Amino acid sequence: MRPVSLHGFWRARGGLAAVEFALVLPIAMAMLFGEFVLGEALSINRKISIASRTVADLVARRSALTGDDLTAIMNATTQIVAPYSNGPMTLVVAEVTTDASGKTIVTWNKALNAAALVNGSAFTLPPGMAQASTSLIYARVTYAYKPPVGQNTFGIIPISNTFYMPPRAASTIACIGC
């Protein structure tokens, strides 16, 4: 058997590509799955944003509606978030009214897969949004995204969007049965 010199050891390259591939593969797979999870979460985020705006817009176009009308509008979000499941999605839509003194309360509301707001309770609007003697339609959609891969790493990712829109057809919207 021939002794291997140190110079010969450094020149030997057989199997180097296999070793490098074995070292890089786990990192590359983690990046691939992370990219998949991020891409899907961004897609859901976009759909949730569209859903909150659509619900607020459809409600704001009316001068009056019933609880059944509101339920139909809220159920339409199923089509917006497709192909993702609407099971982990919650939705709250409400009219909030600010009086002449600047106090904002919940006029009426309805929730889907969530706890409803309390009618007549105080409501905090973002800074600068409260205008005396006006009403706004509030729509908040949340989604508890559970990644198909890396659940132990990422856990459940909460995605939410809130949208405010003034009523268009009247200064307030009457909701019968809300």
C-alpha cells in the first residue's frame, strides 16, 4: 500500500461534488419550503385584503339592508378566498357612528365565524379617521394560516385586514335584523 502524502490529499477531488451536494441539500430544501409557505401566505394576504374591501364596498352601496342581505354578502367571501378554505377565516362587518362630540359607537354589526361586537359599545377608530356626525362601514377579515409544510417551524400565521368606507347612498345604513 502506498502512503498518501499531504500534497496528494489536497489534490484528490473524487467525491467532492457528492459531499458538497449533501451539505447544501438540506439548506436548499429549507429555502424551497420557506419560499412556498411565504408565497402562499402572501397570496392569502392579498385575498383577505380584497375580501375586506369588497364586503365594506358592497355594504356601503346600500341605504338599507337586512340581516339576510348581510349574511349573503359575508358568505360571498368564500368565493374571494378560493381556492383556500374559508374555515380559518373570520369576518366582522359593522357600522360605526361618531357623534357631534367625537364619541364613536357601534351602530349595528354582524360576524361570521367570530364573536360579534356589542351594539352601542364604544369603538376606537384609527387616529384622524373620526369625523363628527358621520358613519363608517368597518370590515375586518382575519385568517389563521396553517402552512402545509413547516408547521412546527412557522406555527399558525395570523393574517388580517381592516377596511373602513363611508356609506355612499345615505349618511347611515339601516340594518334590519343585524
